[in-house]
Amino acid sequence: MKKFSVVMNDEIHQQLFNHLIREDGDEDLCFATYVPSSGSKRFTGILSEVIFPLDGEREVHGNVGFMPEYFERVLRIATERKQGIGFLHSHPSEGWQGMSRDDVTAETRISPAVFATTGLPLLGLTLGTDSSWSARFWLKDKTVKRKYNRDWCETVRVIGKGLKITFNDNLVTPNFDSKKQLRTISAWGERTQEDLSRLRIGIVGLGSVGSIVAEILARTGISNFTLLDFDAVEEKNLDRLTNVFKSDIGRAKVLAVKDGIRRSATSPKIYVDCCEYSVCEKNGFENALNCDIIFSCVDRPWARQVLNFIAYAHLIPVIDGGIMVRTNKRNTKIVGSDWKAQTVGYRRACLECLGQYKTENAILEKSGMMDDPSYIKGLKDSAFINAHENVFVFSSHLASMEVLQMLSLFIIPSGVADVGQQLHHFVTGSMEVDTSKVCNENCYFPTVQGKGDYSGIEVFAKHKIAEKFRLSRRVSNGK
Ligand SMILES: [Zn+2]
Ligand SMILES: [Zn+2]
């Protein structure tokens, strides 16, 4: 069954709060437009712009209501923009809000016109006085004419420097074990644990760092995972994959790591979606759009480019990391090693501007050239392609830094959501922190911010290597 969610940036949230939560305590209303973000299991509405009422377009005293002129103006604007319509109002109480009979009447009444005009379901939202949101979509009934059914959202997400989520308690119940997680809960309280247990976390790339991130999250009480990797376990991976053993050789990495999560998990209920595709393929891309936060544990430029796109266009924050090991010419001695962790997305510099990948390399990989031995042989410096040197302890430190970035983003300890880009040096044991970076003036990614499915480009494509790997696995598993 499809799940539903809403995401908005903190600027829109603030505009709506200022308008809807009135000093006189009365309820108020307004409309907004939204664009869809379609994951394989989750449909999200990304609020794009508020359409405030003009004088005389609504009545606030007594029973709040809008005039037909206002609704007609909204229909015209949404049609011009080719976007969906959200109808918003406030309640004078706190937390996720239910609906009064009048609310239901108002939203069912406008659902047919909204769907007929925009082709997208009406999105209803209610704001509480404590900044909690609640939301539902009104979907056309497949069999009964002119009937619209209410599908409640599981979450409403507000993204600023931090990520704030209101959860629908009826659909996503808190899921933790206060005995097993006693020490964790004593560190940050039950409320935080409840919310952590309801997040859906994507881990893209189940290599060394990704498998350790999975282990840390499972112990911490994360309960909903989406794992993405097209690769299988090989003998040479055994020195650096966590919870992966000799008996896993030949199995998909996502399946091996899933078993590990189940063993290590401290939450009573664990849900793991395994996707044996690259995030650069349609299937992998759509799985990533189901998530609230994504870990980028990949070492290739194309996947980084796609994840960077998701962070901006779909407003899903991405936490990325990378390790660089330098050896002497004969590879007999380590000269140095550094690793970086950063969170990208709304209000933050992107992976490309942070120097985590180059567009030309992403294009090269997409074209297949990067995996063509004759092409690589001709390159003067192929180091960026074959940089696979790594040690478990470097990865575990980086994995820990990445999860800490996630906790800053979501828990916002003492009000700090963004710790900046962190660069750790193995040789000196020191860490540099840079909180000043912003996207370059001409960066493409801020231009697709919040555009979701309507960004106008298709970032996924056929991934020959991933297809080849899956095929060889099926063959070898079949023996
Ligand atoms: Zn109401
Ligand atoms: Zn940028």
C-alpha cells in the first residue's frame, strides 16, 4: 500500500505559521501549491508556494471559510503552474490534528474540482499552535464516481538546517524497548527515541562504511531501513564489511547486511527494504525517494551526482563521506589518510561544490567509459577510479562521524543542526571543520530545489555494470 508524506522548507513553514496561527486565537486558512515526489512506496507532496487570501476572500470570525473567488483564483494559479493544490487551516491546539466534521465537509467539497483541474489529489493540512502539522490526500475512488477517499500522511517534514518531523501516531507508532535501550534513552530521552524509531533511513552503498552505519543505526534503535546496493559479497570484502561472513560470499550485500541489522537491532520491530539496484537506476532511485534521510556510502561519482540531485530536488537530506588513503609509489607504506563527512541539501552547500565529485567524471561513468579497461589504461591519472585502498578502522571512524552528522540534523542538540564539513587527518589526529561553504554562484542544484518529479530531467539511466553484476549473481547462485 502506498504511504503518504509532505515536505516543506522552513521558509514556507514560517510564512504559514505567521498567517495561520493568529494572535486573537481564531483559526485561519489559506491555499498553497505543491509538486509530487514519487517514491516506489511513498508519495510526497512538496509545498512550493503559499497563495495568501486577498482582502475579502475569506471570513475568519466565527466559522472560518473562504469565498468562491479565492478558490477560483487558486485553481487558475495551480493550472498555470501545472501543480497540485494544498488547502491549509489551523487549530488552536497542539500535536498531530484530527478533523472536525466541518473540516471533512470543506475538503470533500473541493476535492473533485481540484482533481479535475490539476490532475493531482487535494492535499489538506492542519497546523497546531506548537508548529505540529498533520496532513492527508484526497484520492479519487477507483470504482465509485465522484467519490474521494482520505489517505492520511504518515509524516509532515519541515527541512531547514535541521529536519523536523511531525509523525502520525496512528500510522507510525513509536517502536522501542526501554529495557534494551535504557542507556540510550537516558542519554537523550524517550521523545527523541520515539522519533528516531520512526525515521526511514536509506543507506546507499553497503561497503565498509555503509555496513558499519547500518550496525550503528540498528543498535541506536532505528527501525526502518532502505538498503541499496547492486553488488555481491566477495572474499576480499571480508576484512571490512560488518556483519558479513564467509558464508555470505556470493550473496547480495543488501541481504547480508539485512541479516546483520536483524541480529543487532534493539527495537522490537524492524523493517528492512532491500533493493539490489544502483541509485542511478529507476528502481533504486524510486526506493531512495521513500526515505527521510539518506546515507551516501558510495565511492563512485555518478551515484553521488544522483544523490546530490535527490537532496535538493526532493528535499531529502543526504549524509556523505569519503576516505582517501595515500601510499608511497610502490604501495609498501602509508603516507597519509584523510576522511570527510558532510550533510548536503536545503540551506547547505552541495556535494559538487564541496568537491566530493566532478560532473565530468559522473558523465564518464554514466557513459560506461570509466569501466572500460582500455580507456582507463590510457589515462594519465586513474587514481580517482581505482582508489580502493582502505582499512576497517578508517571506515568505522567515518561511519561514526556520518551518524553523528545525522543526529545533529535530526536531534539538533543545544540548537546546533549543522556541524559543517568535517575533515579528519590520520597522520596528525586532528579534525578540520568548515561551516562556511556555500554553493558556487552558477551551481545547478539550488535551481531544482523542491521541484521533485517536475525538475525536468531524468537522472537515472541504464546501468550496465549493475545489470551485469546482478546477472552473474543469479547465475552463480543458481549453481
Ligand atoms: Zn479544523
Ligand atoms: Zn552546489
